[in-house]
Amino acid sequence: MAELEKAFLEIEGGERVPCLYNPETIVVGRRNNWVSNPMPGQGVPTLRYAGANSGWLKVDLVFDTTTVGTAVTEHTGKIVGLMDVDPGLPGADETTANVRPPTVTFHWGDLHSFKAVIQGLRLSFTYFSSTGTPLRANMELELRQYEPSQAFGPQNPTSGTPKPHRVHRVQPGETLDRISARYYGDSTRWRLLAQANGLEDPLAVRPGTMLTVPRLEGS
């Protein structure tokens, strides 16, 4: 059985920030500028091309550390920190204010985004331990194209990418075989769920855990 590809952010310099759960949807967009010069007494004018804007990529990420009990901010904080200025980047010069945050590239299997910067993010903590430790979070991440790129050029942006994976929140009393029966109509496929989520003990799945549910070929 093929190993499940995990999405990750590659930071300028080569460091990787892995995504705990693969996203269900990735949205990519671009916009061109067109201007018109209407004249009194004349009809609709011909548009004139006035240049292109940078592309953007939006992706929603899920972070969950309920199985280990550590603060989920250990993971989310790395991404939030990528919005801060990094004076150690090549060409940085604080005396001339020539400093910036690092660039990032989103990778998932055969999908590789343009080199980008984090334009914005929205982080929601959705579950806490009894002591107030955040254990689960959702992040809406927006990347902005940093330089010219053919990452989403002539080819279909989704060609060659893995099929998107669903995410399931374990309910009290649920087991992997029951979840397998729900999504695949076959309880014996629980091993696929165990491998996709790195579960050594498939019987010890805590309620509230977020599981990646891979789609089968043809589904």
C-alpha cells in the first residue's frame, strides 16, 4: 500500500513545516487589470490591458494534538512566525529597512505552488484541555505570489495532484472499523485509516481526534 503523501510548507532556506492533516480544498486565483476610456457620446470602449496582479493561494489547515496532549501552538506558532521580519535573509539590511519575512512554497505530492509570502491568516483554537492548553486549531492561510512563476501556468493547477482527503472527528464509542464502514462501506478497510494516521494501536482512538480519511481510487 502506497504511503500517504503529507503536505508541507517549505521556508526560504529549505526548512520544512509539515501539515498535520492534508487539506480538503486548495483555492488558487489570479487577476489581470483591464482599463477602459469611455468617451461622451460613444459606445462601449475597447478594454486595454494594464498588467497583472500577483496570484494567490488559499488553504485551510487543521492542527490536532489531543492524542499527545501537547499545546497545538507548537505547530501553529511556526506558521504565524513566518509573518515576522527575518533580518538573517540574504540581502537584508536593517539600516536601509531592506528587510522582509521569508518566502514559503506549499507542496503536496506533485502540487508545488509559486514562491509566496504569507499575506494573511486566521487562526481559531477550537478545543482545550481541562487546564486551558489549546489542543486543536483551524487555520485559514492565504499566500501571495512573490515573483514570476509558471507553477500554475499553462498546465491545469490540479493535474497530477492526489485526490483530496476528508477529515473525520472521532465521536465517543467510534472505532476504526465503524468509521471505515461509514466512509467505504467496508469495515475491513480500517487498516487504511490506521496507516494514513500513523496509528500503532487502532483500538485506542480518543474521541475528538481528527482523522484523515483517504479517498479510494475512482471515488
